[in-house]
Amino acid sequence: MILTNLKIAYRNLIRSKGYSFINIFGLAFGMAVTILLLLWVSFELSWDKFYPNTNNLYQVVCRQTWDGAKHPMPNLPGPLIDVLKEKYPEVKMAANVNTWGQSVLKKCDGFEQNIHINHVDPNFLKLFSIKLLRGDATTALNDPRSIVLSEKMAKVMFENDDPIGKILTIDNKTALKVTGIMENPAENTILKFSCLVPFELLRMDNEGLRTSWGNHSYFGFAEVNEGVNVDSLNKKLNNFFVNHVEKTDSLRSLFLFPVSKVHLYFFDGSEKVMKQVKLFSIIAIFILLIACFNFMNLSTARAAKRAKEIGLKKTVGASRGRLIAQFMGESLLVTFISMNFALIFAKLLLPYFNSMMDRNLQFDYSSVQFWLLIVGVTLVTGILSGAYPAFYLTKFRPINVLKGNTSRGKGGARFREVLVVLQYSLSIALVVCTLVVSLQIRYLQKMDMGMDIHNVVSVPLTGTFREKHDVIRQQLLEDPSIQSVSYGAHMPCNVYYNGWGNEWEGKDPNYNPLVSYTIGDYNFLKTFKIQMAEGRYFSEEFEKSDSTAIVINQTFAKMVSKGSVIGMIIKNNGTNYHIVGVVKDFNFTHISNKIGPLMMYSSGGSLDYMFVRVNPNNKGKANATIQRVCSLNNPDFPVNSIFVDDYLSYMYKGDQKSMTILLYFSVLALIISSLGLIGLASFMAEERTKEIGVRKIMGASVTSLVSLFSYDFTKWVLLSNIIALPLAWYFMKGWLQGFAYRIPMPWWVFAAVAAFVFVIAFLTVSYQSYRAASQNPVISIKYE
């Protein structure tokens, strides 16, 4: 029976090649896109879920209260983890992690490699079940002067030699012995470490790191005992700082956040990557539904072609269930053929998809999960596509069919209209939303930041750079292609928050605004062309008094006083700072955030970056000078320079990629919808061939016939616009509310998409109608 049904299905496919082509390739394109998107979704959902103790692994997060709001921060004081392990029996194990800046790892033979050093507690390997390919995981990090390398880094440093016991130096200062080689970190983990060094090495040089509660420079991870109620533990941790640090420290608390959720969510529980996961999942479902709607439309439209077959089979005793099984079998056969093409398309598109998404996704043919995905998509598509046509076609009564009455009534036609409207509504909404997202992202990228980051080169300070920074500045300025040189603590568009312990005259004790700080030398404003609003900036003329001077931005000035703030005192951590100037507001964090209060110091912290403004007409010469001067004064360290505007572009790379993916798939959804409309219009024109012939003999013109048959289809598209555009407007209005700086709702995008889709649909249907209306009426009347 199954073989017979397959033969019938095959004959029907061959007999109707045009419709089979549209069905197969429409489904294939839809399934290919669905496979790619679900492959990405599956990967993103798998982050940090492969540890044996995943369900008990948590990141320790500090929560600080400012301005009445609670702000989670993953940075912890050095002693915190030790106290957590000692005072809370629910915690089985915990470890500190410090992600150090870029350093240089050097062999005895002089070979060196740039690397990020990660300081960890000795039990870190056990906490995350990290396997060592060489060495003993229980003792590898016990010696403060030991180092564990990833397999990849060991290969880079030692090639095929045995690295165990070999000596490496960090920044030409500290000699470390290689005690272990660990597996390369997985792609789907937040812990992408290439080398691990014991935390004790940091503490040997600075005992304050062990005891200071004011230095929030570490990350902490913990494993709780099996069966521990983490919600109850978090309630106890609310008073951690009051109980163990300072009884009056009620503005800070502690909580545990699942490691398996760190990639997907922010620490306050709001969605991070999860937002993209949901969005791409919805797009995958929409595109698959659109492809299925095509199949359903064409199958029900061609009901009359199968009516006699159904009538005869029912007459000779075929049950409805058997006929449903036959049509479902045909649907699954088409879906199976489509899936083969879909796998080919997906495989061809995968490199481009990986490039856009910055991933290295692969088809793992040995993975049970991969085949479950393929089989699942095939079955879901086959059932969705074939269910309604199967039940609809088997409703025909044998007596009516054999009498030649194969009219389907209004039910089938109405259902097809609904499907067309749904298809186009989904496609239009996707395209509109994509264009609005695109315009918002471009607006942010081109928005006036209040400073000029173009033609500014950033160089991280390493080695002896800080000691020689004045000499380096003087040597650079000898080149006329270099306009100014300054030093600062942060990239100007990536300043983090501090907000702790600021007091001033007249301040409400309960008012604790989240204040950011940064350090910039005398030339900082000149280099970035930041404007002063009041007072002065730091100057060498006032070098002595400027040691306790601060410059604040306009936002902070408005918080401190309604009038002039020059000369006012801001008390921070026991030190009185006097305000000497106010700069005009500029974006110092992500440009989607509202500009917050900012304090700028001229000293008192680490200068980690050099900023060089270069002549835009002579960038090559300026870059060569930067490389030469930096290498001459700091020969043991490579010069890792980057233009600040390129750095900013990299920060928004994820948004740009999401926008590109959305645009491609939205257009594809529209193409699939149009493909189905072509098939449906072609069949409807074929079905009304006799009517067209009679109308032409009665004097109807080709133009009037085209208008007549185009009307039904174009009104469906108009209805789709009426449904899709208000929905898109509603969702996009809500989405834009999440940005401090946003575009006004671009009504012209809605109008342009509506007009474009209408024109495409009209041309598609008109072409099919014109072909039918242009036939010889004599041939048309003889049709069938």
C-alpha cells in the first residue's frame, strides 16, 4: 500500500511539473533558512551547559543601589570569595578570576606571543571540570609561579616540543613554569582562556588585593551543594556587606546568577542574546509557515484535478482515512525531496551565514541532535503543508464528483484568501520592521557624540610605555602629520561606572546618582575636540592645584546645582575635589544609552591608553611614525594600535550583523510569498480558460480581462497591508522606546513597503492574467 501511494505521488509530481517545482523549491528555500536559523539558535542556547555540574554553577554578582535603583555589577572585591566560602555552608566551592590586560609571553629562545593573562584560584580547574591533557589538575596551579596553557597556545609557543617544565616569562619580568596543558576552550563558553596563572602571583606583589574591599577588580564563580535552594541563599546574601564588611553598608548586596544564563541574559534578568534568539526563532517560524502556506494554497486550488480520482477510489471502497494517508504521504514525499534540496542550499549558504553571524557553525552529521532537527523540520513541514489539503480533498462526495460537480464552494476559496493574506502580512511586517531597525542603527552610528573620534589612533600602554610617555609624546609631535597626543584611562566611548561615595553641599542623603569617572591628561579635550561649557580644563599652569581638581559634564552639573558649579567641592572616598570646569555632554558609553553624570580627573589613576590625532590626508605616514616611535621606546612589546572610530564600529558589529540577517531573510520571505502567488495566479488563470474565451468572443478586451482577474489578488495584498502596517507600527514604537536617542517613526518606510509589495504583486498577477487573456478564444473554448 505504501509503495502504491508513493507511485501515485511520484506520478502526480511528474504530471504537474510547474506546480511541483514551485512547491518543492518554495519549501526547500523555507526549510534551508529555518535550518540555518535553528542551528544558530541551538548553538546560542547551548552556552555553558556542558559542565557536569552546570545546574549548580553560578557567577557571584554585586548589586549596588544608586538613585533609588539597583544596578548589578560582576566586579567583586578581592576578599569576598574567601568570606563567601567560609561563612556560607551552602557554597561547595568558589574561585576568583581576574582577566588581566594584554601581556607578552616569551620563551628562552626569544620567541614571544601577545596574550591575555587570566589569574585564577587553584581550584578553578576543578570548579569548571577543565581537563588537563598534560599535568595534574589538582596541583597544576598550587605554585604561584606556575602557568597552565591551552593546547592551542602550547602549540604556538612550543610547536611539537613537550612544554611541561619549560620556563616562560611575562612582560620580561616574571618567570613561570609550565605545569599543565588544558583542552582548548569550547566556542560556546564565556570562559575563553588561553592561559591560567595562580591568583597568588598577583597577591605577592600587592597584599592589598587580598584585603581591600574597595577594589572591585575581580570576577567570582561558585558551585552550590546539590539540593540548595538558591533563591533562599540569595535572600541571605542580600545582607552580605552589612554582616561581613560594614554594618552601615546597606547599599550593596550580593546574589548568585546561573552561569548557563550569563551569555543569554544581563545580570538584572533582562534579555541580552536571548532577544536575538527569540527574534530569529520567530523569523524561522514565519518563513517556514509562508512556505507551507504556498503548498496548501496550490494543493487546495487544484482540488478539481484530483476530484475524479478521489470519487472513483471512494466508490470502490477506499475509506477517508486511507485517502488522507495517501495525501499526507504525498505531502511528506514532497517535503522529503524539498529537504534534500534544503540541505544543499543550507550547506552552500553556511559559510556566508557564519561570516555574517561571526560563528563557526557546522553540520555535524554524527550528531543525534542534528538529525533530530532535520527530521523534526521535515515532519513538521510535511504535516503543516499536507494536513488541510488532505482533509479538504477527501471531503468530496463520490456521487457529486461522478456527475461532474467538482465545485469546491466558498470554503476552499476563502481559506486560500486567508493564507495569501497571512503570507503577505508576515512578509510586509518583517520587511518594515527590518528597515526601521536599520534606520535606527544607522542613526546611532552617525549621531553627533559631542566629540570627534575620527582620525584618532588608540594605543594600549604596555611595558615601560607609562614611564616614557612624555618622551614618546615629544617624539611623535615632531612629525607634522601628527596633530596632538594625549593619554587617558579609558577608551572615550567605553567608560565604565563608579558612582560610589560622592557627596556635595546640599545633596540629599538618600540621593545616590550613578556617576562615571575617567582620567584624561591636559591634551585630552584637544585630541577629541570636546567643548567646554563653563570654566577651564586641566592645564600645566595649574599642575599643583589640579591634583585635586575635577571637570564634570553638564548632566552632573545640573544634578549638583541649578547655578554655576565652579569652585564647588565634591567629596569622594574622603578626598575633597574642587570643580574647575564643565564640559559639554558627550557620549562616553554605548550611544543607545542616555548620557549620565561624569567626573574627569587629571591624575590619581592608571593611564592605560595613548590617543593620537593624525592628519586625515596623511594617515599612512602618521601610522608609520607611531609604530616606529613606540617600538623604539618600548621594544619588548608590540604596538597594537586601532582607530577609535573602528573600535566603535566593532562595538556595534553585532547590531549591524543582526540587521543584515533580518534584511536578507525578510526579502526571502517576500520572494517565497511571491513565488506562491505566481503559482496560484497561474492555476486560477488556467482554471478560468473557458470563461476567458467566452468573454473575448463577447467583445472583452485583453486589458479589461487582466483588470478583472488581477482585482481579486490585489485586494488580498491591500488587506495584507492594512493588517501588517499597524502591527509593525505598534511593535516598532515599543522597540524604539528602549533607546534614549531614537528616530521619529519613519512613516515613509511604511508607505514605501506597502507600495512596493502592491506593485510586485500586481505585476506578478497581471503577467499571468495577460498570458491567459492573450490566447486564441477558439482554443480557450475547446479547453478540456
